[in-house]
Amino acid sequence: MGPGCYGSPMETVEADAHLLDAIRRDDPAAFESFVRRYGGRILGFGMRVCGDQEAAKDVAQETLIQAYRSLKDVQDPQALRSWLYRVVSNACLMRRRKKKYEPRRELSLEELMPSGSEEASIEIPDARALPDDEAAREEMREAVHAGIRELPVDYRMVLLLRDIEQLSTRQTAEALDLNESTVKMRLHRARLMLRKVLVETLA
Amino acid sequence: MFSRLSEYLDGELDPEICTGIDDHMADCPPCQAFLQSLRRTVDLTRDLPDQEIPDDMVRELVEAYRKTRQSGES
């Protein structure tokens, strides 16, 4: 049994390099390419952090033009996504803080370890072997979405950037202005909490 | 070991720590089951479909960008 390998996809870096090149050349089509490439991802990230579609749309509209203007100065294609998600994360957090005060909550490892009473027979399904039935697949996706919504926002953002947006640990640290150890710690606890919620949902 | 399992899945651990975990896992079915459940949690998260940006929103953004460029140039 070896470790899994969840790395940063090389094709993403190449596509970002082409995009940055077009932006620097002031290609008139570059902004639309940027929006089509990242607009959906920013909307999805905003939905999952802010919690509603309207707020996500506002965040996307505010940040896509603002972030795009700064991209001419980005030299390293690997820095494009860190920069973009830094702008978007800050916009989401500002919006959430305006809405309500949320206490910071750290998750202890002890509360996330499997308990003795955890049902040994409950198995989280394999993503590559979900039933063909679309309703059952959708039910599983909704369980994952619901579990992500339950995460404290600081942990949720790390999980979204690492496991959904597939940023590397370093890119995530740059985007959220954290050190890499904190990113690893929050990611692990977020995954453990999500796992626990899924086990409880499937019980 | 429990605190390093995500780094293990992500291939971010030193080889000797990985080997130590591999050795433990080989003889510990409960830890194997736990690791599998954690791996599947990550896979399910990564398998969530991408959000699409609606065409009308793309058009609105392109128009808004065009206007900001024009006002910047004038």
C-alpha cells in the first residue's frame, strides 16, 4: 500500500502560462478566456464559502475584473491561481464578516478520531464505483456538499482550495496567507471532519 | 501517525515516515479501513462536478470590463 498522489496538474500550469501570455500581450479576447476558465470556479468557491448564490455572484463580479488587472504583473504561471484565490478569499471573508460575527473554532484531533462506537460496517463509497443511478449519485454529492458546509470557514477554505481547486500546499498557503504547516493541519482536520459527517450520514 | 495521514495520502511525507506507515498498515486492518475511508472522502470531494458560469454572466462581465477599459483610456 503506497501513498496516494494528489498533485498539482501540469496541464493547468501550461494553460495558465498561455493565459498569462495573452494577458501580457493585451489580447482583446484574453479577458473572456479568463472569465470562461475561472468564472465558474470562482462562483463555486464563493457559493461554498459565502453560503448563497447571490453573494457568490457578487463576489465573482467584484473580484474577476479586479484580479484580472493585476495579472499582467504575475510572472510565474503557478502563482496565477494563488493570486486569484487570495483576492476571492478576502472578498468572501469581508462579506461574511459584514453579515455576522463567527467565533473561530479549532478542531481537536481527539474529537475527530474514530470512536469505538463507530459502525465498523459503514463504508464510504468509492467515487469511481458509485451506482449508475443518477439520483443515488446526486444524493452522495449532496451529502458531501452538506458536510463541507458544516466545516468552520477557516478549515473549509483550505479544503476547497486543496481538494476541489487542487492548489498545492504552497499555493494554498500563499492564497490564504498562512504557513504550510497550518495548511496541512487544517486540511487534515477538515478531511477528518468531513469523513466523520459522511459516516454519520450513511449510518 | 493519525495526524500525518493526509500528508501520507498527498505524498508529502519523507520516504522513511511513509515506510513506517506502510509497515504499520500492513498488519493493522482497523487502520487500513480508516485510511481507506479517508481516501474515499478525498476522492468524493474531488469528484464533485465543476460549477459552470452562465453565459449571460460572462457577457455582463466582458461588457463591464470593456467599459472600465474605455473609461481608463479616456
